Amino acid sequence: MRITCPRILLVVPALFVMGCGDQPSAPESSAPAEGVPLFRVIPTYAPDMRSADIIVEPSGGAFVLGSHSIWFPANSICDPELSSYGVTEWDKPCTAISKPIHVHAELREQGGRSWIDFTPSLRFVPSNDEGQWVHLIMMTPAAEGKHLVHEDAPPILWSPAIGMPGIDESLTDATLKSKWLTRGGGVYRRIKHFTGYNIYTGRSAAAEEY
């Protein structure tokens, strides 16, 4: 898989930012230890590396697009053929996928924001266990060189489509609040569903204070 710097490795329950060189590189592959599940996300990238078609196994895994990334724990994706979708449905029980699912991801810059958009629309299996939450990391210059782990992070907003107004879902659900990465120039948060997400690419008011 060819990715651009910085390179993100997500390991449940923690999120780690990995350093990288000046050139895109392929992550090293290794066999899992005995008894450890095999996490697989299989991407096919467009030539410009700004979009990709991915296959997510029921066992989950990590996916990188540009400098952003997402982590799917095992059995975390609701089967779209057996579950409902909509703002009133995010916390309702659902049946997890039992076979690989295809997802398309698009990365765009628009209106001073970095957008990542996913199709089809999916939601994720509700859980009170943070280790079973799907997490999205988005990088932003507002966080570059900062260690603002105790300050409010720029929100990762949900939008029905690229260019549409963003919605701060954490205003009604504290588990969806964005958090700073301890280093690396980004923020992350739990997501309960797919459509599109965006983050401001400039400097936030919080970042200007430091």
C-alpha cells in the first residue's frame, strides 16, 4: 500500500503516530502471533492517491487515505442489508457483517477544510466498550507541533456530502468529541456512522494561544 507522510498505525485500544521518511513507503507485513486475529483492509488507490476502493473484512483493520486514517475493530460494521440508517438509528442494535464489504473513500480540499467522504452510507455496531469503537484520525495544520492534549481539539464534523454544512455531533453525544493526538499534528474521534467528515485545515483559536 503506497501512502503519504505522516503514516498512521492504529492499535486498539491506543492510537499511535508513526514517523516516516520523505518518500512514500509500503508498510511491512508480518504474520500475526498465534491466537491474534488477522486484521485486513484491502485498498485499491486511484493514481492521484486521493480516492480509493477498499475491502474491509469482518475482522476489521486500519485504512489510510492521504494523511488521514480510520480503524475498524472486529465485527464493528453493521450489515447494510440487515440494519437501518439515519440520525435516529445510530445507537440501535444491528447485525455485524459476516462477509467482506466494499467501501469507496474520497479525499478533497474545499472551503479551507479537508474532507473525507465514504460510500455507501454505513453505521457501526453500538458498544459501551471503547475498544470496539470505530475511530477516525484527521490531520490538520492547527495541530502541527502542538501537544494540546488538555485543550479542546478542533471538531471533526459530520456532513451529509462534501461542501455541505458540518454538524458537531459531540454537542449531543460526548463520546464523539474530538481529541488531540499527543504528537503528529492531528485529532481523532469515535464515529458511529459513515457519510462524510471534515476538519478545518487552518489554525484553530486554541492552537493560536500556544
